[in-house]
Amino acid sequence: MTTSSAEPSVSLPLVELSPDEEYTPMSLGLLVIQPSPFCNINCDYCYLPDRTDKRRMEFEVLDTIMNRVFGSGLVQHPFTILWHAGEPLAVPLQWYEKAFEIINSYPGAKENIQHSFQSNGTLINDKWCEFIKKHNVEIGLSIDGPAHIHDFHRKTRKGEGTHAKAMRGLGFLKKHGIKFGVVSVVSNEALGHADEIYDFYRAHEISGVGLNIEEVEGANTASSLEVQQAEEKIRRFLKQMYLRNKAEGFPIHIREFETARENIVQPEINLHPDGSYANLESEPFSMINVDCFGNFSSFSPELLGQPTEKYTTFNFGNVLSNQIFDATANKVFQHVLSDIENGNKKCADSCEFYSYCGGASPSNKYYENGTFDSSETMHCRSMIQMPMEIVLEDFELDMGLTPDG
Ligand code: SF4
């Protein structure tokens, strides 16, 4: 994720500001809105709690979110609204028609907001496709590869596979000429099948892929990747994906390798003007995450609504009674921010990749290490360090810079 804004670097004095004081705000990059916690399927690696809860956001809450966000001064550039649930398309289309009307009533909203859905694909039909096209919504599908890999984890509540329905959704998108990306969770069942998964992407003309190594996070308290030599297997999987893509002329934009390549050849894309890496997950209010009741959080979206003993809560306020910057006076927010910043200092002091990731994802640090005030995780080794190493090795090979070269 990139920002082009000139946000001041985040520092603790921010928390001493009262909401009324004059203050140069940061810039919002991503607003995550959860219209409902509900999901129509039941993947066994899902990190979300409450995904059987069918309650839905009231329009008053949505209007107040927009009011708070636009009134905060945080909107300085175009930003993305990610409709994230549960399954965002499990909320009826009519709800979104009204929701988009409300949002578009804010000056500049239509031109400056990119809407985005990450969907399991099972509910997509012609009507959804017409809506997606009309509003130029970005859509990503969650598909783990061929049926036997996908259906291993991505099941209905009755325990049936969901691959066929997800592929039907993909077919609708294609029929309507809608561009889409695919996010695949890489579980233990996927690791030995890099070629098969790559062939699946090619056979279905999938040209944009994000690989998410299965994480220990939220409700997913154990990962199928907690196996012997997992890191070696993950490295082999990633390398094979990269080599296959290279052999075919890089037809697939694989997010992890593209980010690594950008960080090597065009690092400025991901840097703030002061040279620091733009890591939105670590910067307060660069991401604002709001649940269907109006409770809001910041930093990694995965923290929204999660229980936590260490920090007591990750909700920093509720839009119905708080301005966004009220959170800065909240002791929990101050504790979380302080720990995130200290964790990033640990990263800066100990890791050669720091200038390419800015300390990565606070939520992974919390769920793997028990605190934000920490550094390396299996997630960052797999999703940042390994892709960088694979791309760098390849560049060096192409340039003849092998140990013997
Ligand atoms: S790669 Fe991991 S350990 Fe290194 S700086 Fe990033 S988050 Fe920290």
C-alpha cells in the first residue's frame, strides 16, 4: 500500500493534543467499514469473531462516520473505502445503494473515494456486477487455488466446499468484463502445490494475486503452518511461484514480489518525503477501521473488535459520541501507539529490511509475539523478507553477480 501524502511522522506528543487545538493532521489512506460482522461461509482459518452475527450498520452510523472523517481534516487526498465484514456481499445490494448515496452526498466524495470489496465470491451475480461497474468498485476474490486446496479450509457451515460457488462468481465478473484480483491464503495444504496453484491462476486468466501466508491472528489461534520446517517449505513455495512467473514472462502481478521489486528499483514509491517507509498500519489515523456499531479503531484493520487482555480493547471510541481525534486522549490508544513505535524502533535497530517495511504489521506482532513492542514475526519473514531475498537473488543472477560470477 502506498501513500503520496506528506504526513508528519507519528510521535507521542500527538496524544497530548485536545481535539480543539489547531493541528496539522495526517492523511487518511484507508477507511475500513464493516457493514455487518456476518459471513455466509465458515473458513476454518478465519480470524474474525462474531461472523454468525447478522446485525447490520444503521445508515445514521454510516452518515456519522463520513461526517467525522470529513470533519477531521484527515481527508487530504483520494482514499479507499474497504467494505470489509464478514462477507461484504452478504449485506443486500439495496443497502449499498443507499450507503453509496449517503457517502456521495459529501463534497468531493464521488471523485476522491475508491470503493473496494474483498469477497469470497459466492454471492456474486449479474446485479452485483452491474453495481460494481456502475460505481467502479475494485473487487478482490478470496480463492486459494484449485478445489482440493481451496475446499480444505473454505467451507460452508454444513462443511461443504465453496470452490464451485466462488468460481461461479469469478465467471460473472469475467462475463461483465470486470477486472479483479485474487487473494490466496497459503496454508500447509498449499505448500507442496505451487505449480498447481500457478497453473490454476493461468488457466483462469487471473492476472493479479496476493499471497497471504496463513496467520495466527484473532479467532484463528493456531495456523496449519505451525509444522516442522515450515519456513523452508514456505520459501520453496514462494520461490517456485516466482520462477514459474518469470519463466512465463511475469504475466501475473504477484503482490509480494511486485512490492519487493518496487522497493528495490523504485523505493521512492513507498517512502514519505522524509525518507521513512510509508507503513499505514503503524501510523495513527492513516487507517481508520469502523465496525457496524460505530466503534472505531486504527492501525491494522485486523484489530477491530478483537478481544485483548493486554490492552483491554482495540476500540478507541465510537463515532456516535466521539470525534476521531478524541482517541488521542484515550489511554489505551496511547499505550498501543507507544508499543507500536517501540516495536518499530526494535525493528529499525535489528533488521536490515526495516527501510523496506517500516516495521510491518502491528497485528502480526501482537498475535505472534504477544505485544506490539516487538520485532520479527513469521509473517514478516514470509511476506517481506523472503520475497525481497528471492527477487534480489534473481536480480543478482541476471546481473551475473553470483558468488562465482
Ligand atoms: S522485516 Fe520484520 S523484523 Fe524486519 S523490520 Fe520488517 S517487521 Fe521488523
